[in-house]
Amino acid sequence: MNLFQKEAWKEDPRLLLVCLGMVILPVSNSMGQVPLYAASVMWLVQLIQKKTTWNTSTWIFLGGWMLIILASLFYAVHPELGIRKLSRFLIFPLVGAVTAACISGDDPSKKVLAVCKSIVLGVCILSVYDLIDFPLQVKGGINLVDVGNMTSPQFYLLGMMIWLGLVSLGREKVSKIWWFCLPFLLVGLLMHQKRGVWLASMATMSLWTLWSKKWKTLAVMIFLAGSSLFLPQVRARLGQLREVVQPTHGGRMILWNEVAPRLLPEYPFGIGYNGTKYEDFREILPKEYHMEVGLRHLHNNFLQIRLELGWHGVIWWASWMAWVLWKAFRPSGEGDRYLRGAVAFAFLGLFLNGLVEYNFGDSEILKIYLLLFGLIDVFQPKKTTSEM
């Protein structure tokens, strides 16, 4: 199916909105979320009219998650911070919109293929933007390591994993023109000096190769990874890992080894959704400890969710993620094997990066999580999806 084939959008306009959102989102969250919200609203209206489908287990976890968040606001230390983020509930129906849009019609794999192409296209557009923006910022006197953000490199991780799935389908399903995306994805990934994403990408791509048995892909990835080590910026950035483990660095090790052990026992039921401030962290640390100014989360999904929502919150979230991982990787005859694998390993990559980054709390990456949840539901046996 051609990505821009009009007949596909006539069959289900939700697919057009989702794909359009995925093309724009990597470059602009404010613009990209508009079609995604529109698809979510459309699905909600059809759900009320009992004209669409939904996955029961997914909405049990999502519903429980929203209840835990709402409950936390009643005893939150800074409830105004949590209330400010409740608008995110409005994007949660994206999960249902993605699933319903893809399973409508006769061949869900073609719909998933369209979404996957949209993701890779959007990330390539982000790379073009970064190729223009990075040199300008460096020329303006900003160090390369300080250019960029924490979100964009995770889009490159996502784009790389989805791209691997696309090119594995063969030329009869995917044109060889998609191979031209590889340099854009790699350059974008390397330009952002985020070691957590680099390590998550390496781990996920290696696991993908073992799973898919694409040994030529492994050889290419080893060559590219080895070649990148000749870049001075990459060698310098990896060499700085020694500094990160030093308690005087003031970054993640301070958060994990000093802030978390002091704060977590004080709030067994949580401090409240999105309820942490830099001042809370700084106040609980002895004065001799250095901490980067502005840090307000623990750079780890498990620790931050435990701090915000308590033990019950992190247990619920961990159970949810374990259920999604099981669904993503369990053997299934539903859909194309490589498309299923691409979606599953993309989710795994984000999950691994969440060990060193609170990416479940990032607005753009949360939308990607929801998209992947929806795509994973597409490949589940039909008996798990309820017809309304």
C-alpha cells in the first residue's frame, strides 16, 4: 500500500490523522498532536455510538492508571503541578484510535505498514531539521554536547527500529528507496550526545538481529558502530561515562544514590502526580552534595513513578509494562512477523532508555508509547478485542 494512497484514507480517516500526526510529531509536538487528538476524539465518539472496537486488558490498565493519578492529587504535596498535567488524559484514547484504525478493513498489516512508514518519514524530517539547526547553534558558540534535547534522540531510536522492520519486509512490500533513510537516522542519532539512547539503541538492535536472524544486518550495524568510534565527539562523550558514576558529578548518581533513598521513605503513598520540584530534591540533600540546577525528576521511570504515585502506583505500572512486553513478544500468527517485531523492539528500546530517563513523563514520548500500545493490540488474537 502506498503511504499516500487516497483510497486507504477513505476507508478510515482515523488512519490519515494518525499517520499525519506521526509525520509532524518528531519536529513539532504542538502541531503533531492536533491530528492525534482529532483521531482520539473521533474514536471516542464512535465508542459512545458503539461503532468501534477496544482492547479490554489495555483499558483496564489505562483506567486503573488514571484512577491512581487522580487519587494521588488528594494527598499531593504540590497538587497544582499534577492538575496542570491532567490534560494528558485526553490523549490516552489514541491507543484505541490506532488499534481501531488499523484493524478496520481486510488487512491490518497494510495499515500498520502505513503508520510505520509515517514514523520513519517523520524522524527523517527531524534529521533534516537537526542538520540545519545543530551547525547554526555550534557556530553561535554552544558546545555540541549541549545542543539538542532528551526527546529527539528517542525518536531516532524509534525510527531506527521501525526502519529495520520495514527494510526486512523485502522489495515486494517496501521500495528500496527507504534505504536512503539510514544515513539520516544514524547522523541524527549521533548528533544528539545522549549516551543512554546510544546504549539502548545498541542493545535493542543487537537483540533484533538475534530475533530476526538477519546476520547481514548485524554485520552492517557492527561496522557502523565501530566506525562511529572514530569520531572524536563520540569517543569523548563515551569517555565521560567515568564522570557520571562519581558522586560529585551532580547528575543521575546523586539522584539515584542520595535523593531517592532520602525521599522515597517519606512518601510511601507518593508525593503526587507530577509533584516533584528541584527545591524538594535540593532541600533533602546535605549542602556538601552538588546537584545540577533544575533537576526535578529522578531520571528513571520506576523511581519517579514510585516517588509520585507510591508503591501501589509503581506496581501497577510495572505490571502494565510487563503485560505489554508479553503481548508484544509472544508468538502470534496475527500480522507480518517483521512488522510485529519492529513494533515490539521499538517499545523495548524506549523501555530500556526509561532506565536512565523518565521518558514515560515526557509528553512527546508518552504519545509514542500510546501509539505502540495500540499497534501491539492490532497483532493480538481477535478474541481479545471487544466489538462495541
